[in-house]
Amino acid sequence: MRTGCFCNPGAGEVAFHLSKEKLQSIFKGDGKEILPNLYKGHEGITWDQFLTNLGMQSGGAVRVSLGLATNFADVYRFMQFAETFLDAFPSESNLQPRVHC
């Protein structure tokens, strides 16, 4: 299990149901002034602000890798573990914004 951003082109767009029209409005239209300022700290916008502009809550995911040695019992145990997080929300607040993925 690991967390992080989506490295495969298109994976985040599919996972977060971002339409072609929404992406074009960011990269070709309304967002043309925003993108050059992304990642520039105080001079630009934060990664969190960019994601908010896209209508996304997060830009990453928790991923689980399965392999040749993985069996049904492994997956079942993981699903039991993952179910403990259903309807659970973090209690932290006032976290520093992310400046990059």
C-alpha cells in the first residue's frame, strides 16, 4: 500500500471524473494565467488551491499493489482493514498547504 499522486498521464483525470471540457478550460482557457504561477509559493497559488479550482478535494490516492504471490486471503485481510476507515474523517485542521504533489 502506498500513497501519492497519479504518475500515469490520464489516471487522475479518470479517477476524479474530470471531463475533457473541464481540463480544456484550465489548460487552454481560464487557467492560462494560473498555471505559470503554480508551485511558486507566495507569488503563485498552492497545489491545494489549484485542486480546488478543478473542483477536486485531493490530488492523490491510496493504492494497493497485487502481485504473483498475492492470494485471496491477502486481499480479504486488506479489505477488512480498509473497511475500518469507512465514514472516518481526519481530526487534524490548519495543516500547511501542499506546494507540490
